[in-house]
Amino acid sequence: MTERSLPSPVAVGTDVVTMAHGAGGKASRALVQSVFVDAFANPALAPLGDGAIVATPAGHLAFSTDSFVVSPLFFPGGCLGDLAVNGTVNDLAACGATPVAISAGFIIEEGFALADLRRLAEAMSAAALAAGVPVVTGDTKVVQRGKGDGCYVNTSGIGLVSGQGAGLSPAAAKPGDRVLVSGPIGDHGTAVMLARGDLGLSADVLSDTAPLAGLVHDLLAAAGDGVHCLRDPTRGGLATVLNEIASASGVGVVVEGDRVPVREPVRGVCELLGLDPLYVACEGRMVAFVAPERSRAALEAMRAHAQGAGSVDIGEVVAGPAGLVLEATGFGGPRVVDMLVGDPLPRIC
């Protein structure tokens, strides 16, 4: 992985942590850079990718960790259990790694129903089986009633990086690269919003939570070192991922707005709530930055996989302005697509 100097400290903008700091946008990045990057500075951390690449005598390992605090715990298309497994599997896949093993840590609130805990564990087991990765270690803690909001889960994972996955980096996007997305965006965030039941809306929307290691394997086999960068657009959605890559790589990105895939029920809910689907989270989608001469092969490989049947080429990487993402629309000039600001969708993962 390309090593970059650590970013300069960024002002958090407040003396306390707010919900916006957990939403995956500008506030989240400011918190990470100004607190954790400064405290833990090292070359493996510096790229700030979905996981870290660690060199060992036996080769390179990818290591990722994530905590899941979704509310409600059960939602159409998934639950906290499979979400936790898929989230870590996909972070490893975005590093170009084949998942080897994951851990599961449960923080459970006193009074939580054992039947629900079993449902979560069974869903986690099924997701791990589908992804071909075992849950090999874990931990359980119980906190007092009112201190844990039911159940939280942390999963960590390790994966092997070899072959074509070795060159992937958030800083490797190049002018001319095509931007591919593996299917419709915004399904997960919309499904969770509707499941809360406090919006007075209903729509036939399921979370897209799914493991993507197989999709990435096929993509890399087809396009090889033409694949420069992979990211899964979770918190902050597609818009935030594009901004992060543009900034890390020192390039611009132009997206064709009418080519970004969004299901009609998702689009309708977002219009009613005044939300932009570009900022709504996915949990089963991958964004790939691919050299133009390999993009057709990459897209065909993605579409041939069950999790990538709806893959689309949505835009290209340009030389500049560096760090700027633009959406080309049919209504005049392009609009700037900034990183997520604030916390429009709390507790979606």
C-alpha cells in the first residue's frame, strides 16, 4: 500500500462528541484525524482505508475492526448480527484481502431477551457461513439496564492480501479511471429509517447487507492491477466515499447523475424526507476505481456475480481540481457533491 504522510490535525469544532461525529462525514473525519491519528500515528494507519495492511514474514495481512450500533436491531433484509459480519468482511475485501477469520464482541444490556440474542447469533453464524469465514474468538460484556440500548457488537477481521489485491490503496486513483458501483445505492439506510416506524412512511425496501469478498475476487481476477482502489459506501454513502478517494489521491471525480443507480422506492422516500440518495448508506455495495482499458472487463465480471448484477459505470476520475467531486446533471452546470455534513441518518450501522 502506498504510504502517505499523516494528515494535519483538523479542528473538531466542539468541546464534546456529538452524534454528527459518528455519521461518517466531515465531523467523523475531523474527530479521527484530530484525536486518533495524532495518538496512534504509524505508517499502517496513515492511509485511513477500510482496514490496515500489515507486513509479516509470511506476507501481507489486512486487519479491520468495526462496531455496530444499528437501531432497530432487526430490520427488513437483515439485523445487527449479519450486518456486523458483512461489514467486516467487506472492509477486508475493499483492502483486496481474502477474509480468514473474524472475532465478535457483544455488549449486552441487562434485561435483553435471550431469544433476541439467539436470533442475532444465528444470523451472524449464517452470514459467516455465506462469506466462508469463521468466527474464531469473541467476548461478552453485560452493562446495567439503560446503559446499552439492547445490544452492541464489535467485529474484527483478518485477511490475506496476495496477487492483484496488493496494489490497492485509497491514494491510488488516477485521472482517466472509471468509477464503477456494484448496484443500487441507499437501500440499507432507507430500510433502517423505515423500520424505526416514526416517519409515518412505508415502502418495499430491504437492506442490501451482503458479503462482497467473492465479488471482489472475481473483479480482481478479471481486471488485475487495473483496479486501483475499492471502497464500500457505508456511513456517509457514495458521496463521502468519492470525496475521501478524491482527497487521498489528489484528483477530481465527475459523476453522471442520471447513471447512478437508485431504486424507485428509495428515491421516493428520499424525496419525501428531503434527503439525497448519494449520502444514504449501503451495506452490500462496492465502489471500484478502474483503469479505462480494464473497465469493460471489470464491469462484466461484476455483473456476472450475484452481488454485482446491477453494476454500473457512473463516472470518471479527472486531474482536478484535486479533492473535488462534481455531479453532471441535466439541469445546467454540474453541482459540487461535498462530504456528508451533520447526521441525517443516525444509527444505521
